Amino acid sequence: MARWQPGTAARLQAAALELFATRGYERTTATEIAQSVGLTERTFFRHFTDKREVLFHGQHLLAEALLEGARGAPSEASPLDAVARALRSAAAFFPAERRPHSRIRKTVIDENPALQERELRKLADLGTTLTDTLRARGVDDLAATVAAQTGVAVFGVAFTRWVRDGEERAFEEIAAEVYGELLAQAGSAAPVR
Amino acid sequence: MARWQPGTAARLQAAALELFATRGYERTTATEIAQSVGLTERTFFRHFTDKREVLFHGQHLLAEALLEGARGAPSEASPLDAVARALRSAAAFFPAERRPHSRIRKTVIDENPALQERELRKLADLGTTLTDTLRARGVDDLAATVAAQTGVAVFGVAFTRWVRDGEERAFEEIAAEVYGELLAQAGSAAPVR
DNA sequence: TGACTGACGTCAGTTACAGACATCACTGTA
DNA sequence: TACAGTGATGTCTGTAACTGACGTCAGTCA
């Protein structure tokens, strides 16, 4: 018999989300989370740098999906078009089955500013890596930064709407709507004087 | 004679920035900051909810300037035009004299992820209040959100460039450049299929 | 004069982390 | 098959960010 059960991080994550959802984030200690799956506080902090991080583990997979989409764009595609492709390939990360889980997670995060900060940082990190990817395609600094940041903004708005109560459309559809709204607004905007 | 000197928060802020810049953020304790101006740790935490917050006090003034700009836009202006106005009125907050101070602050923040998270949150808060302002002008939810988030993205990029080493142009000029780049990219983008 | 307030100090407690070191099932190698 | 790693864990101990309760006292105002 194995000395330790595998998937420690995953078990901690599941336990943490459940405890956070029932008792609230602040009234749940790292020790409690660890003990609820038969581990020690110290072990918890070996798997997650932060108490907050337990809710955000695995985000790098989303980042990779996004970047893959951008990298896969034809070389003649504009930076913004590459970003649009990135958004489409991110959609695979938000299938309908995942929505209930995402909603519980959202509820927890919405209740705690510290968790919101962490989420914003993950989003911002997405922005910088996306910028780097665009630059690697030969896009100049300003264009890459603007396209990537815009893309992250669209992603953020789309994700927020996707997890909203009552929303049933697919992520891809919502993202297309948000992106379309951006193009429409920018298209009819007054030029810089 | 007054029992306490006025401007406690400002003195703590100045002391904190200096200590952070010399010793580094993490190796500076709240107690040290407080003692360096003859106060107690407890008093520090009465003025700032957080150790981080000492670097971000006063941000609400910037928010008010931004919102004032958006509110001042003519009623027939599009949401994005209102946002562009908000950006222009924010420029008053970044005169050339402020740049050296902003650069020191930036150095400190760049070194610490926790501080970056706080900065992102302030930016995000700007986004939500800007959204609310636009909605109060009668703009529908999607349009307001997209315009506001886009504006915040432009602001963020412009600010980052404004504090960059070697940069000497005024904030307003940089913001106009970034905003122009966005319009140019969106103008030539492929429409959503 | 005396109650009240506001900005501060003091003290004690909780908890998020982090370093150092021990443990021990498992693994690969001689 | 003996045996030296290795890696995930536990234990112990310490630091610093906060927080609540309460006391203090100069200035203010009825």
C-alpha cells in the first residue's frame, strides 16, 4: 500500500473550496483545510505558496490554451486577430459542465477582496504573457501591449458574464458578443484630435 | 501646543516609501515604519487597513478626477468618447513634477507581487466605478462595461509607459497615442463572423 | 466645571506563513 | 538482497501582519 494517497493538491483544493463555501474564506484556517483531508498545515503550504492560491491552482493550463491560440494564428493576422483566436481557443476551458463549479468559486471570490486581488493578478499575468507571445510574432511593443491588454479586458468581461446567474449561453458566444461590442464602439469613435 | 502633530497619515506614507525603497518592502515591518515617525504599530493600522495600503492612499482623488471627466462629457457623446474624456481629465494627476516620485514608487511595487495585486485592484475598482458612471448616463450594461474596461486598459498601458525610464512626454500625449493605437487596431480588425 | 471626543498607547491573542530537521515507504543500483 | 538515496510528509519554532479590548489624556463644547 502506498504511504501517501496521490493527488494531494487536488484533495486540498476540493476541501478548501467546500470549507470556504460553507464557513467563508476568512473563517477557514489553513490548518482546518489540511486536517480535513488528514494532512498538516505545513504540508498545505508546501503545495500552495498561499492560502489564496489553493483556489487558483491550474490557471496556467488556461494560459497555455490562450497562448496556443495566439501562436496558431496565421502570420499575416493582425495582433488583434491573433488575440481573437486566443479567446476562441480559451473557450475550450469553459464547457457547460464546469459552470456550476465556477459559480461556487465565484461566490467565494466575490466575498473576499484578497481573493479578487489574486484573480486580477492571474488575469494580468495572462496579459503580459500574451504580450510576449505577440511580440515574438514580430509585433511592435505598443501594438502588442494594446492588443493583449484589450484581449484580457474582453476575456474578463466575457468570463464575468459567463458565470453570471441565469446565463446559459456558451463562453464562445458571449466572448464574440463582447468582442463585437468593442469593435462596434471603436469603429464609430471620434478619432484622436 | 497640540498634543499630536497633524498629517499623521502623510508622515507614515513618506516614511514607508523611504524605508521600502531602501530596505525593500518585505524587510520593512509596520512597526519600523511607525517607530520611524514616533508612533506605534497599532496607530499605523488605524490609518491604513493594510501594510500595502500605505502606498495607495489618495487614489480616490484620481478616481474622482476620472469620473468627473466622464460625467462632464456631452450627453450625446458615445460611451467610449466619455471614457476618452475621462482619460484626459486624469492627466492632471500626472504632472511632470510627480514623475520622480512615481518612479520610486513604481520600483518598489515592481519588486513585490503583493503590491502589484493591490495596484491591480485599484485599477479594477476604477473600472467598476467608471462602468457605474456610464450606466448613470443611460448607457446599457454591455456597452458601459466594455467601454469602461477598455478605458482602464488604456489608462494602465499609458501609465506604465509614463513612468518608464527615459520617457519624457506628458501623460496626456502618451494616453492619446495608446488610445489611437487601439482605435487603429479595432478599425482594421476582421468583424466577428 | 464636567461630560465627551478623538487620536493615540498598551496588551494579549490569532493566524498566515517559513526555516530547519526528522521520518520512512519506496526506488534504483551494486 | 542489502543499502544508499529520494521525496512527500510531520514536528517544532519563530516572525510579522493584523485585531479586539481597554486605558489615557489634551482639547472642546455644553
